[in-house]
Amino acid sequence: MEKVFVKVRCSHLPDGTIRPESLEWEDGQAWEITRTIHVAAPADHEFEGIRYTVLIGSAEKYIYRTGNRWYVEPVRMEVDSS
């Protein structure tokens, strides 16, 4: 899996839960995370770290935390060669 490391602002709750609040690209573009839907550990090594399913606007996205670093998978654009 290719990784793009990003800056994530998050809250650390008293019970130890980490809740991501916003995501920022290297170029400074930032998006608010309106909700964390699900948090999952990898099954069968499908990804590294912890996967967070979050809402950014109305879109469901995955962000990943490994240690103290956060990453996303890059979006691959298919080019129609016809």
C-alpha cells in the first residue's frame, strides 16, 4: 500500500480514545472531520496501523494511524486511452 503522510489534529479523550478532528495535506489544504464512524485493527495484514473510517463533508474516507503518524492512500486516476 502506498502511503501519503498527512497532518491530523485530534482529541485525546480521558478513556484513551483518539478522535481525529481535521486533516491537512502538505500543501496546507485542510478538511474538517465531522464524524468518526468506525475504528478497526488490520485483519490479515491488509493495512498497517489503525484504520479510521471518517466523514469529511458527506464523503466516507479512510485515514490510518501508525504510532504517532497518520497517512492516507493516494487517489489513483484512471486515464481512458480510447
